[in-house]
Amino acid sequence: MSNTIIVGLQWGDEGKGKIVDYLTERSDVVARAQGGSNAGHTVISGGQKYILHLVPSGILWPDKLNIIGNGVVIDPLGLLEEIAKLRSQGVTITPRNLLISEHAHLTLPYHRALDLAREKRRGVNKIGTTGRGIGPTYADKIERQGLRVTDLRDLSSLAAEIKWRAELHNQELMGAGAERIDVAAVVAEITSAAKQLQPHVANTVVVLNEAIAAGKHVLFEGAQGSYLDIDHGSYPFVTSSNTTAGGACTGSGVSPRKIDRVIGVAKAYTTRVGSGPFVCENENISDMLHGMGREFGSTTGRARRCGWLDAVLLRYAVMVNGCDEIAITNLDGLDGLDSVQICTHYELDGKTIKHPPATVAEMERCRAVCETHQGWKQDLSGITDGSQLPPKARAYLDRIAELAGARISLLGIGPARDQTLVLD
Ligand code: GDP
Ligand code: IMO
Ligand code: MG
């Protein structure tokens, strides 16, 4: 493997965790570079299900190094809980296989409270956030008043550093009629967490660059998806980080010149969780997938909104990310259908458009124009080689590749690690 960025091409939950886990075998280091515990990456291996929020999905491979990079926002309490849960599932986590960037910003309990209070204030216009404090943490970072992992080092000043920030945010919380944060309790919790996390803290920019210089292969694990990107997504119904390929470089301190490949991950259909425009949304597909017990969020348990594959979004995301290849997951979700559809373009105010428009109002006025393909009506979950794919499934994939403008190199036909086929 070379240095490879894995990005979501839709609205998150494309199956990035599963693809990262699969590709970790041929990598040396797995790094997260943006997002925080809003992410929920599911990996199923050896019959066990693991859900990763902050810990990279390479952690199930004991001899690989996992890095939480500078661009990630880290909830120290959530991270400790996640580590404890993974350990209880038999996963080994030590400072030898998990490093945390000293430059990363911290999500504190007041960020979570602010996230909920701001969502409440937005009322019907709420974003539908995961409630994990992501927006307020990145806002503090950009406002240059964030607390960073490096601040956990100096326990003599930590209490004072937390106090003024918590008091500042308490003013907003009280103004919003929300409960104020118990500053002393936060100081105690974070001080205890600081001691536990300390051995994992490092300058991960140096670690990553030295690994690359030594010829090691790094896998950058994207979180969220291209249409949740703060710049390129369906703003304001987005997350607060750059989820597209460029975010992997700024969020890790690795130069774009060191990146060899970008693999985009997309479901064979489209899903979205949270509010915002969704041109291809389709109630029948949502009902069908929910009826199969599929498409419930890994972080919040919310039912995901579902629709046909949107090739307008796919093509644009392939362009923005510079994808060489696509991994299509969940093809098996469409196994039982007589016919399947792909949205090839939109119609907006009587005109054909081939790129997603910039405003929510325009997105909401877009009509999806779809083409219909015959279904393959065969259980794909037991297939072990791409050559066994029914011709109708192959034709569906070929058409996706043609519309997206990138080849399909990996295919998911079930949630388990070994239900991943190499097509190319
Ligand atoms: P991520 O956030 O991109 O890592 O994706 P999630 O883990 O949140 O959501 C993807 C869901 O699809 C999870 O429940 C996975 O176990 C599941 N999954 C991934 N790939 C496949 C696949 O090819 N087939 C099936 N049936 N499930 C898959
Ligand atoms: P993974 O990495 C799907 C969505 C939320 C909401 C919006 C903003 O598992 O693909 P936030 O809490 O980030 O401020 O919420 O973004 N969202 C995700 N949707 N998968 C995710 O991550 C998501 N992370 C955030 O539902 O619409
Ligand atoms: Mg997810």
C-alpha cells in the first residue's frame, strides 16, 4: 500500500471503517485527521462488532500504529470510555499502538452542553447534530480560545485554563436557559483524564513524517462524508471540519506531495442522518432498508434517511477529492429488488444541472432524474470473488463508475471484514 486517503463521498456512514480495517493489513499506520466522536465507524471482525468513534479503525490489527491527528477534536472523557469498551472486547490499546496529537483540540463537557443548547435555539432549523460538541469545539479553535491536548501536560495550570473557559461558556448556557456547567467537577474529571491519556500524547506530525520517510505506508481514515464538509457540503447542514481529502493533510501535518492515492467510499445507494436537503430521498427505500434492520446510526441510533444512488453527488465528490478509485459498499442492500435506479442529473427550474447547487433552497427545488436498471435478485453476501457477480450487478457497478468518473476497486457485499471483494 502507498500513502492513501480514505474519504466518504456522500453524507457519512458509507462504510469507511470497514474499508479502513480491510486495508490496514497492508498498511503500517492508520491516522484520523478531522472530526471527533461524531464519527461512528463499524468494523465487524471475527464475529465481533466494534464501533469506533475517535480511535482509528486500524486498532484491531495489534501490530499497527494508530494516530489521532492534530485536526481531530478529542473528547478526553469519551476517548477513555471508548478505550475501556474496546479493551473489554479484547482489543489491546497501549501507547505503542495509539498516539494522540499534542496539537489536537479538546472537546470539554461545556462544548456538548453548548451543542445541545444551540440546536435547541435553532428550533425547526436545527442541523440535527450528533450532540457531541463538535461545532462548539471547532468554533473555539477558530476563535483561538480552545484548549489543546498539550495543555493537559501542565497540571499546575490546567484548572485555571479550564475555569475561565467554562465560566465564559456558562454565560451563554445560562442565557439560553440551559443548566450551567459545574466547573469544579469538570476540572476534576479532566485532570484525572489528563493523567490517563498522558502516555499516549506525542508530536504525531513528526511521527507520521518520520514513518513516511522510513518507507512506511499510512492510511488516512476520513470521518463524515464530502457533503458534510464545512466548505463543500450542503451548508449549513454540515459538520464543522474539512471532511474532503485536503483535510487529511492539514489535519495530520503530512504534505499533499506525500499522498499517493485517494479512495472514495460510497454506498450503492444514498443515506443521510440529520437535517438538510436530500434530492434523492425516497421513503420506499428507507422503509425497505429499515425493515431489513439496516441504516440506523452507529453513534446516535437514529434512523438514516435513504434514497437511490445519486451520481450527481458522486461525480462532484470524486472531483473535489481527486479520487483514483471508489469502494462501493452495501451492494447487498439492493439484492432483493426487481429494479434499481441511479440519479444521473438534476432538474432545477426547468434546466438540467450536473453539479449540486450551492444553496439549500436550490437543492430543495431540484428534481432527481433517474435511469432504471434491472435488479439482480440474488443474495450476494456469500460471493468470494468479483467474477461471481451476476451480470446485472456488474452492469450496475460499471454504470456507477462511468457516471462517477473513477474505477471501482473494492466492493462490499456484507458487513464483515471478509465480505470485501477486490474488483481491480
Ligand atoms: P462509516 O461511518 O463510514 O464507517 O460507516 P458506518 O459504520 O457508520 O455505517 C456503515 C454500516 O454499513 C455499518 O453498519 C456497517 O457494518 C455496514 N456495512 C459496511 N459495508 C457493508 C456492506 O458491504 N454490506 C453490508 N450489509 N453492510 C455493510
Ligand atoms: P461518520 O464518520 C453521518 C452529521 C450529523 C449532522 C451533521 C452535523 O460515522 O461517517 P455534528 O455532530 O458533526 O455537528 O453534526 O453531520 N454527521 C454524520 N452523519 N456520519 C457521520 O460520521 C457524521 N458525523 C456527523 O448527523 O447532520
Ligand atoms: Mg458512521
